[in-house]
Amino acid sequence: MAGRTRVGILALQGDVREHAHILTRLGAEAVRVRRPDELATVQALVIPGGESSVMDKLTRAFGLQHPLRDAIAAGLPVYGTCAGLIMLADRITDAIEGQQTLGGLDVTVRRNAFGSQVESFEIDLDVPAVGVRPVRAVFIRAPRVEHVGPGVESIAALPDGSVVAVRAGNLIATSFHPEMNGETRFHALLLEMAQRR
């Protein structure tokens, strides 16, 4: 369905392989992005889960922070999972000292909002934006969206109302990891956005 849409995966840190597998299953060309010249070749981008503060430092060290910000502002379709959500957020309530984001999503997020690794959990979520069938969502040291600004749509929430997936323009972000259990619909949505550009 995706033809040969070229989708980059920010490959500085995190669960790159799992995203590449999903994208390849959907027929996309999955490429690892570590340098600005590689970023310039892609039609869409995935920012994977990992450690957001490390990812922030590495994007700066590899000269990617400003090219990524420019690409997001120019409308590149981007999907961020877990740490990727933090990287796309305009604000972090509990950032470590000096931590920066790429921004683009008018949201405020809290890192590790659901506890440590041992408190990871899975739950079925209704996400009408990707279809009728519930999404099996895997939460691992996940962030939570604490404030959603105008122009940002909440597309999934936990039973207690905690927002865990958002969409705005060319950006999609989830607190959870659909790539961990083979869920393809968020990546398919990213590919549709890339093909419409």
C-alpha cells in the first residue's frame, strides 16, 4: 500500500529495529537517519522510544537538532513514540537540567509519568483515528500529555482521562509503543500523510 515511500527512523538511540520492521511490512523503504544529509532524503520520519534526554544530547552532537526542527516546521510527516513524543513536545514539566526538545506539538508532557520499568503495562485503547479495532498499547516508562494546546487533537486516552496519543498537522505522537506488538496502523497513518504531501 505504501509503494516505496522513503521513511527515516532517527537512529541515534532507541528501538529503531522494531520500527524498521513495521515500515518494511507496510512496503515502505525504511532508512536509518543519523546525519542531516540522510534526513534530507526522507519523505517522513519516525522518532522512536528510548531515553529522551540522551536523544536530545545526541541530536545536538550529530548536528541534527536544527535540521530536524526545520523539517518539522516545513511539514515533514513525523511520528514519535514514547521518547519521540517528548522530543516533539513544546514543553516538558520535569525535564532534566538543560534538556531541550525539537518541538512542533503544542503540548506539555511529563516524563516517566506512569512509573519505572517494572511498572510497565499493556491495555486496549479505542483510537478511532486508526480504526474500529482497539489498539493494544504497550507502556514502558511512558510519558503522559498533561496539557493539549489549541490545534492539537487528543486521539487516545486511558480510562482515567490521561491523554496518551495526539495529532496536529504533520505530527502524530503516542506515549505507547505500537511497534512492540506488531501494531501497524499508526505507521500506516504516517505513510498516508507522506503520500499526500
